[in-house]
Amino acid sequence: MNQSKFSLADVLTLLAALAFGFVCFLGTNFYTLGNTSQSITLAVIITVLLSGTALGAKLLKRTSRNFKTCFVWEMILLVLFTGLMVFFSYSPFPHYFIVSGQRAEIQNKLTTSITQAENMFAEYERYAETRENLYKSKLRSVAAAQGINQSEYAEYGFENNGVANEKQIENKMFTVHADLFPTNYEEMKQVSSDWLAEVRRTLSNWWAWNFGVVDVVNNMGANSNDWLNTLVELSSIREKGEQADDFAYNLSFDNVKKHFTTLGSPTLLSVGLAGLAYLLMLLSWIVTKRNFRFPGLKIIFGDKNNIDNEL
């Protein structure tokens, strides 16, 4: 019987190598906090090395000539394949499972940060409302004491130009509101709301978690602090005579990155899956039969025709 060029066992070997490499990509992507190019490069190298050595050993096993030389190289490839599997099964393959095992803790910490960021705008709006009410109350007090304290009246920007005090107060309140809530405020608020909603979806979806959580970890603190700094800058604007404190809001972030950048020992799950991948990648070599003329086989089977080389 003629040997098939590419058997089902070969397909399983390649699929197992690809799956192993993909998990290594995820683990490296976690460890590097989103260095995609480095993660892909390493995953490709791992896949090529493992599939290459496994299939190379299979091809050498089925050789019909140079038996001794091919056998030596076959054993070398098998030892190299096993050594590579042990090395990659210690890292980066298990790192994905180590990080995923802490997913609940990571989610809790990130959810706390999300809630803080979401509440920040509502807190700023309460701050602005309180500040506007205090300023309006002070303006009315100053306007009422116009005849008693003319200097303070002028200090707050009132003018004796025939415009009623109430109208001047209305104009000043329009100005302070415009300073606290510029035209891009609602846009910034909407951008933050959309991004934080997407972050929540990322954390709750398993597939999105694998590919998007590092982006959340990298940008959660930076984005939140940018929004806070913008709000503080808006609150630093003062109207004539106004006395107020800048907006203050406490943003505290747990160190989530350490969960991704700290290497740990392989888990039982990762060891078991690595062992399964090892057997699947060797399946093509295992089922391949040696040529009948291989020393030792000929002694057992005599001068029979060559046996089939593959299942």
C-alpha cells in the first residue's frame, strides 16, 4: 500500500502545535502587557519549533535508506522536541492559566476603578452646583449691600451702568456655568461613559477578556487621571471676587499589573494540557511504522514486503 503524504495524525500534530502556540501567545501577551508583535513572534517560533521537530522525527522514522544516520537524527529531534516542550510548558504556556486563575480578583479591582471613574463626573457636577449656589448667594449679598460697601460691589464686577443688579447677577451666573461646563464637557463625559461601558463588557466576556484586558489595565489609570485633571483645570477658573476651592476627587488604583507580570509555577491544569499537547504532537511519530528493511525488523519478518508506514 502506498503511504499517504499527509495523514490525519499529521493534522492533529499541527493543530496541537498551533493550539499550544496560541496559548503561549496569550500568556506572553499578558506578561508583556499587550506587546502584540513580541507575543506573535514568540508564538510562531514555538509553533514552528515544536511541529518541525515532531514531524521531522516522523519523517526520519519512515525513511527507507541511511537507517543508522536517520535513527540518530530521529532520536536527537525527539530529545530536542521533549526538551522544548518541557521548557515552554514551564513558561510561557502556563502563564495564561496563572493569570486566568486570578480573573475574579482582577475583575473586582478593575470594577472598583471603573466605578470611581464613573462617579467622578457626577461628583464634579455636585461640586459645580454647590459652587454656583454659593457664588449666587454671595452676589446677592454684595448687591444688597451696594450702598454700604461700594468697594466690594466693584470687586465682584458689578457696574453702575443702569443695568439692574439682578440682570448682572444673571449674566455672571451664565459666565460661571459656562466656565465650569464648557462646550466640550458633555462630549468628554460621553467619551468616558462609552469607554467605561466597553471596559465592563470586556471584563464580563471571556473572549474579549483574553484580548482586551491588558488594554484596560494599561489605560484605566491614565484615562481616569486625564479626565480628573481636566475637571480640576476647569474648576480652577475664578470669577471676579469669587473664592472657591478646586475640585478634589480621590482616585485610587490597586496594582493590577502585578497579576500579569508576576510569573508563577505551572498549574495542574496547564501541566495536564501540556501533557496532552505533547502526546498529540507526537501522535504522527507514534503511529508511523518503520521501513521493513530497518535493522532488526528484517530479522523478525524475513523478506516480506515493506509494511505500511502509517495508520
